[in-house]
Amino acid sequence: LMSSLESSGKHFEIIEKGFNLMRIMKIEIPTTPPSIMDIMESMTKTTIFASRYCINQGVGISQKRPDKQNRNLLRLFDAITVAAYSVSSPYLPLLTFEMVYYCLQNEFFETESAVAFAGFGYFHIALKQDYEKGKYWAKIALEILKQTRPSSATVRARWMLYGHIMLWFIPLKEAARKLFATNQLGMKQGDFKTAVSALTLSTNIALLEGENLLLLARDRFSEMKKVVKYNIECAKLAVLDVVLVDELRGENTNPFAIFDGKFSSVDDLMMDAVTNKNINLISNIYFRRLFLAFWEGNYDIAESHL
């Protein structure tokens, strides 16, 4: 059911149904959106509980496997988390903390657990500026990925790890390369949304790192043409990378030709995104405008897109 709703883009429905199921299983989820104080309090409680564990313990007990019921619960957590991210839900941090607590309490170290631990590391950095704790949980997630088979959850974990945490600790060129590899894995796993998101992050970091624009343009145009064969919604994101690099190069490779006349400009994509309440596409368009204005030295215009 969740997969069907996800493919239809019904993210709010996934969250609603998922929360109802979690409450039936006695997992506490607030009925009203959490405040920042609620989020920080929950994070502190989870951090205290998690302090009982260390990386070696996590790796050492990772052979324990959940039964069918718990496996389904892990997948439910994962599905709701994906939906919450897609609509920028304020529940996302709480979901991450609940999943971390659940995985540690039950000693489950699956690929979905790696997504949760990576998210936990990210929130340590984003909410507390605690980079050491962020790196600590990222390492646990990476160890889990070494021991588990690749899946769509692997793709999401790598996206979080290399796009939001490890780029603070490894060379930017390596982070961009890891994200591009995540894009390739995502395409193989059929997780086109995360694959394209990883490609976008790879492009951002490659530009900051000073990648050759001609090579970047060639690669991104090639990837865009692959994506449109499988998922038109993801192609809307992929085309933004090509447009950005085209603008920086002063070229026009006519990327909108892949849409066969349905969309002919970024403005067309923005109208479509607003109509369909596609928050992810809207934010990516604004970020691309900010990025381009910044690189062109138009800092006031860049700031207006924040």
C-alpha cells in the first residue's frame, strides 16, 4: 500500500496512515506538529539512551535479524520518513529519533537502520552543530552498509551520509564522486527520486570543488536522458542541473527537448510545481536560481532566493 501511495506522490496520506498504524502499535506520535523545543527534548532523550551503545557494539550485534513483523515495522518507519522528507514535515526529526530508539532497543542493524543513524548524525550537526556526534553516527551507518545487501534504503543512507555529513570530513571531490556513485546505485535499485537528488548534490559539490564545466555538462546531460526514460517527475529535477551548467558555460544544449513540448523553460516547471504542490521541485528551482546568481556575483539577487 505504501509503495503504491509513494509512486502516486501521496506523501501526506502515507504520513497519516503510517501514524495511525504506529499509534495502534503503541508508538507515541504527537497529534499536533512538534515545536522546536519538542524536537530538541526528544533528541536529548534519544541521545542519552543511545549513549549506552558504541560503534563496536553496533557492529558486533548487527547479525541479529528482525522477524517478519519487525521487518515490516522497519519498512513502515522508512516509508513514513521518505514521505515526511518529501513534504518537509516537521515530524521528520521525531520519526528519525523514534527509529533510532527502536533499532537500538531491539538490536536491529539493517539498511533501514543505517538511514535512521545517518539522519540522527545529520540532526546532531544541523540542530546542535555537534560535528563529532554527527561523524560518530555516520560511521555506524557506514559500517552497517558494509554488512548489508544494497537496496533502496542503501541509496537513501548514502545520500544522507555523503551529501550532508561526510562532506565535512572528506575532500569535496571524493564526496561528489561518492554521490555520483549513489546516483548510479539508485538508478539500478529503481529509486529514481533519491538517485536524482544524489546527482543534484554531486553537481553542487562538484561546482564548489572546481570541476571542469565541459565534463560536468556532458555527464549531467547524459544522466538526464537516462532519467527521463524511467520517471518524468525525476527528469524535472535532472534538467535543472543541465540548465545550471549551461548558464555557467554560456551555452544552450536545449535540455527541455526531452519533454516533447510540455515544458520549455524553468518557469514552466515552476508553474507545474506550484500547481501540484511539489515542494521539492520548488525548493530546487529556487536553490538553482540562488546558486547561479551567486556565481554571477549578483549577491542581492542570490539573497532574495533564500
